[in-house]
Amino acid sequence: MLTTNYLIINRKPQPFESMEMDVETMMFMDESGNIIDVLVLDDSVFAALYCDEVRNTTLVVYSDEIRVITILWASDAEYEAGRRMIADVVSVPLSSQNKKINRYGEELAKKLADGVKLQVIDAVDNSAMVKCPDCGMLSPKGTPYCMDCGAELP
Ligand SMILES: [Zn+2]
């Protein structure tokens, strides 16, 4: 079992003592309270993965490129607090990336082992989207046919 929290960005792990969040940033601090890393989340976070078994949290961030940020928590309490903080704060308006995200989520769901939960956070402003009656894929209103299965959209 871990005794220290770890933040892994681009496969580079670094230890941290605590985390703070506000609307658009996550700050990671060492034991003296010095900031060791700051992540700007803006509206590019589209998925959060949690695994209760190994107490890790993964954020999938898409801006210019896809980045995967994993936080390994040293205790159940920190894991729970961190997980809740992220779920409460991160809210993402997305539109054109829906298809990609949906596919990505499906692939993740297929591949991930038991005990891993997938949450796609507030992925869509549904008022601007129409749902395919056949496959459920969301497309922008006014799209004549489903991009996924080709069914006619209402
Ligand atoms: Zn469809």
C-alpha cells in the first residue's frame, strides 16, 4: 500500500501532501504547503475515472492534445475527499467532441478491470443536442442523420 499521495502527469510521478481545488485549478502541495504543481482545468476535462480498489483518480483532459492525469491516494479518506472534490467542481460544456468521447468511454469501459468506475462529467448541453432514436448517440440539433448508425434524426 502507498504511504504517500502521487500525482502522475505524462507518466512522471511526483509525491504530494495535499490538494486544493477551485473552479478551474487543482493545486498540489508538499508537506510544507509549498505548491508543487498546478493544473488548469478550464473546460477541457471530459472524463474522470475512479478505482476504489487501488484508490486512484484519473482525469482525461482534452485541449490541444489528450492528457491523462492520475492521482494515487495514500489513504481512503484522501481518496474519498479528492474524488468528491473533483466530482463537485468539474463541469464541462462539450459539443463537437461527443462522438469521440462516447467511443472513448465505451473502449475504456470494455478494457478496464473490475472495480473501476467511469463517469463522464456533464458532457453535453442537451438543449443543443438531439438523441438518435436507434443508438442513442447525441448529435447537434439540425443534423439530418446519425453520424454513428445513419438513422434519421427527429
Ligand atoms: Zn444512431
